Amino acid sequence: MTVDPRDRFPKPPFKPQTQGFPGLSAKMHPQPDHGEASYTGSGKLTGKVALITGADSGIGRAVAIAYAREGADVAISYLNEESEDAQETERWVLEAGRRCLKLPGDISLVPNARALVEKTVAEFGKLDLLVNNAAFQATRSSIDEISEEEWDQHFAVNINAMFYITKAAVPHLKPGSVIINTSSVNSKHPMPALLAYSATKAAIANFTLGLAQMLVEKGIRVNAVLPGPIWTPFIVTGMDEDSQKTFGSQAPMARPGQPGEVAPAYVHLAADESSYTTGALYPVHGGMPIY
Ligand code: NAD
Ligand code: MG
């Protein structure tokens, strides 16, 4: 049966619902869709081991569910206060018949970032897929509202941690392994209200393109996904009420995407069949014109 993509999921207006960062998916309404009822695996990642940051909720949870249904064991990283959401991700990974390793902790601290990789390898014996997906975001309407600490926090979580984890992971990655970084449409079209965040997302896209060239000699592919507006805790913790009400209307699809609609891009990039795809920036944005 064909489905009209415009009508598949909720559209604005949404009821504003403010949570403090990082927020919980469990408290959102409507509930985000992570592909729980729809994603069907076909053995694309059989026997692989994946480490996914920010996998308690949102895009990371959808990727964890899809990877598990494709046959991968999954280590999930998140913040301590998100353990309720992380348990839900774990439940779906186990239900898919795969193993799940929960790794709470702040990845902007170098020892924690390194520990993610070491614990994953200790538990599962190897690492094949690294998904650098965690991020911090705060909305500010003028530059004087952005404290130096908040500016630094954006870079510490979004790009520095990505470097720390990637550096720790590379010695374990065999030829055929894949790194996928979550960037954003804001990497190419910065939003003034997300000045610091957008700059980190541009850094991630640039880091991806450089790293892809650097790691090709090891047989490691490196790509990034550029999501548009996606319905996750990020929105109810990082955006003002007006932006929440109309969220998704900026895309030609006239609604936000759901995490489960983004996860297939991460499967595609991770699969062995995509062996010629490295240094790609893969947009999933409901038709927003970016170039
Ligand atoms: P989300 O809130 O579900 O995921 C973000 C996760 O980052 C959190 O769950 C948290 O576990 C993790 N995180 C934040 N700070 C951390 C820290 N210091 N240590 C460890 N983990 C930390 O929201 P999401 O929208 O699924 O976000 C996932 C990715 O998608 C992010 O990189 C975000 O920038 C990107 N993205 C989201 C959208 C959107 O509209 N939702 C659009 C473009 C890009
Ligand atoms: Mg979360």
C-alpha cells in the first residue's frame, strides 16, 4: 500500500511543551515515532557492533531500533538523567533479539568519551559502526544573551566529543567499518537564533569531509546525515514556544519528520552495499532547499 508522505505523521500547530535540557521523550506529546511499529530489517547489518551516542531518544533511538532489527548489537550513550528513555531504547533492541549495552555519562569529558569505546569493545569484542549523534542546543535571540560558557558547551558536546570518541574508536575499526556523524541543515543555512549550534553543525560537516579522506586508507567510510526539522526532545528543550507551535512548517512537506523517517539513512550509509559512499552529506529534510 502506498502512503502519502504528507499525511503519514502529525502536522503543526503543536501545543508548546517546555522541558529543561536534555528532556525526556516519555513526556512528549504527540509521542515521537521511532519506527517501532513500522521498521522491518532485512539482515543489512548482521553480526555488526554499533556504538550510538544520544541513543536514548529521538534520532539515536530510531537508529538503535533499526540497527538492531538489521542484526547489529548496540551500545547506547546518553546522559544520566535520561535513564528512563534509555531503558525504552534498550527494550526495543532486546526485543529485536540483539544485545544492548547502556553507557550513561557526559561525553564532553575526555575520559568518559574514551570509556564509551573501551567498554563497547570489552563487552562485544569489536566495533564496526560509530554513530556520533549526541548534541546540545540552546536558542538565544541576541549575541549578548549567549554566555561564553554556553558557547563553549555547544562546541564541547557537539564537535569536541565527536573528535574524542572518533580518535578512541579508530584503532579498533577494521576495514569496512563506518562512522556516521549527525550534522544538520543548519550547517549550510545557519539560523540566527541557533548561532552557536549552527556553527558546530557546520564544523561537523567539514570534519566529516576531511576525516573521510583521511580514513579511506584504512578502509573506513565516514559520512554525515543532515536532518531537517525532526520531532524529538531537542525541540521541546531547545526552542521557544512560537517555534514549537509551527515546527515543521518551514519544510515543503509542511510537517516535521519523525525519528523513524531519518533512521533509514543511517542504515543505508552503514550497509556494506554502500561501499563507494564516503564523504557524503545525506540530507533528510522534507524538501528544504539546501546546497
Ligand atoms: P535528542 O534530544 O533525542 O538527542 C540528543 C541527545 O544528545 C540526547 O538524548 C542526549 O542523550 C545527548 N547528549 C546531549 N548532551 C550530551 C552530553 N554532554 N553527553 C552525552 N550525551 C549528550 O534529539 P535529536 O533531535 O534526536 O538529536 C540527535 C541529533 O540530531 C543531534 O545531533 C541534533 O543536533 C541532530 N539534529 C536534530 C534535528 C531536529 O530537528 N530534531 C535537526 C537537525 C539535526
Ligand atoms: Mg534524550
